[in-house]
Amino acid sequence: MNITAPLVVHEYGEIFDQRGSLYHDAMLSCPTARDAEFSSLFAKAPLKVGECLVDVPSGGGYLEAFLKRKMPGTTPSVHNFELTSGFGAKSTVVSLNSPWPIAAKSADRVVCLAAVHHIQDLSPLYSNVESALKSGGVFHLADVAPGSGVQAFLETFVDRHTPGGHRGFYRDFFAQVVPPRFDLIDVSRRACPWTFESVDQMLSFCAGLFGLQTCSKAELEVALRDCIGVNVHSSGVSLSWELAYLDMQLK
């Protein structure tokens, strides 16, 4: 008899209750490494002065920190909502299945970046987004694209070397039906390279961000080069990260 063990897919809270602090330490060590990822959120619907944003899940408030760097003096107000306390006390911990602590129809934007591959049921997320957004407000959803080199890296190398593994729910945004109360603005895969001063800094960052504990830096570098691509140039090092971005507007 051939019995195959069921595939275990841990969800967001389970994962970052355990290794949110490692992720947060990595982000603090290289706070600008993922700036292109944050900037790409607004490529098709640029931010305006005075807007109100909800960032969920917000980790340690990384989007807000990016906006303060890029828009000093005119930074939009940001509600940082997180699904676990594992990242520390920067954000307000909420549940996807309960109403968020924000006035209805008060947000101009809701951002959900690189998280939904850890969330199986998105219906509570959409319900809260619809409640929080003003009419005409924008929902920015970005995540790892199925079939991409990033997915291959996460589902093979990271899965082998981080406690609890790394399996997820990868959605094809190009085939996804936009909920009835939204209009599609744009769907696209966008290059958002992570940038570093050196290869060693890149390796330390990735090891911490993904909680890698059973691989050498040499093994990690080979995996990053093979799956994603690494470019060394005169101003530093870039990792050829990319995500799928889905922008939609509430009717």
C-alpha cells in the first residue's frame, strides 16, 4: 500500500507567529531593499496628497516607512493592520473574519502586499476591503505569480530550509474574476528588484526574511541565481524579484 502524507499548507498567522521577528529584523537591517516592490503598488494609480490608506497585513509598518521616505511632509495617513503579533507592536492586530477598527467608507486605498499566498479564503478580506473603502477607492493586491521563478524558489528551496516549510495558495490574477462591486484598473506582472550593497547583505537579508535555518549561504546564493536571477553592478547588487499586481476600484 502506498500512502502519501497530505500536503500541509500553513496559513499566515501560523507562519508569522513563529518567525515574524526574524522577518522584521531582516527588514530593519535593509529598510530600502524592497522599495521597488512598494513603489510598484501605485504604478497604475498614483497616490495623491491627503489620502487615507489601510495596509493589511502590514508586518512592521514597512509600507508606511517607505511612504515617509518617498513623500516627506505629505505622507498619506496609514492604518497598519496586522494578522499576528509576531512582528512586534507597530501594527494593530486584527482578524480577517472580524470587522476592522476603521470607520466605514473612510479609506481611499487598501493595500495587501505579498500575503494572500498564505491565506486560503479571501472572502473575509474582500468583505472588509469593501467596508473600509470609499466609493471610487482603490484596492491594491500584489502577490507571487504562479509559475514564476519566485514561486519556484519559495516552493522548493525555502520549503526545504525553513521550519514548517513554505507552501502556499498561488492565484493567477489574470484569470481571477473581479468581485461584482469592483472595476478592474490593471493586472500585470511587474519587475520590482530587491537592491543591496553586496551579495553578502542580500544573502543575510533573505536568510532572515524567510527564516532559513538548514542551508549555507553558498547554497542560498545558487538557489537565488538559478530561480530568480542576481545582478552585480557598480552600485551594488539586485535580486530580480517580480510580483503580480491587481488594481481594482470600488464602484
